Amino acid sequence: MRSVGRALGHCARRLTAAPSRLGLLAVRDRQMWKPIIAAAMLAGLAGCSAKQDADAATAQITAFHQQLDAGNFDAVYENADPIMKASASETTLVQILAAVHRKLGNFKSGSAVGWNENLNPQGRFMSVNYSAKYERGDATENFVYRIDSAPARLVGYHINSTALILN
């Protein structure tokens, strides 16, 4: 009987010691999870920021198409980011935009089909792929905006359209 009591006592001591060990492990686990939870929260906030940035870029795309339809190509250049101005002169950009407008006609409708946000030493950028319908053909446009300035500034504009070649 005594050996059974000792055995039970030993098990009881093990059971009472176990919660404190588990508690220690739980505290360590919580410490380990803190950076992971913080990173997840930041990713969630970045997701909110990315949505706001995409909305800001989309608003600028709307303004771009309005300026294109109005033949106000100079305004596109004036409002562009210095990176764009360094890669194309005002005369060159105006000629390109005039050719796009002349060959495709007025912008009818469009929608963003994808976007990508990029952070690098030059700043924060949003690239938006856009499916556009013009009077005389469809186009796939890519807009790149610097979004760390308000309002977002155009850094790059690329367009693919068979109507540009055929018209």
C-alpha cells in the first residue's frame, strides 16, 4: 500500500508541476508569436493602404483619359513625375498622346484588371493594368504612378493596341 501511495504522490507532484512548465512554454510561445502577429497586422494595414493607393491611381487614370479626350496633352506632362519628365521630353510625350488620340478616338470605358504596388529607394509606386475601350478600338494600358506624393504622379504610360497600328 505504501508503494501505491508513493506512486500516487509522485504522479500528483508531476501533475502539479506540469501546468507551470506548460505555462512557461505558453509564455515563450506567446513571445515567439508577437512578431508574427505584428507582421500580420502590418500586412493587413498595408492591404488597406494598397486599396487606398489603387483608388488614388484610378482617380488619376480617370483624369488622364479626360485630358486625353480634351486634347490637353501638355497638362499630362505638367502633372507628371520628374522621373517621367527625365525619360521623355514634353514634345515627345505630346506627340505620342496626340497619336494615341488621333488613332483611337475618345475614351469610352475601361477598368483596372490588376495592380502592383512597389517600394524601392526612389519611392512608392503603383502599377495599374487597365483594359480600355476607345471609339476606334480596344487597348491594354499600363500606368505607373508615384504614390508617395499627393496627388499621385504619372511615372510611366504604356499602351498596346492593334488599332494603333491599323488605324
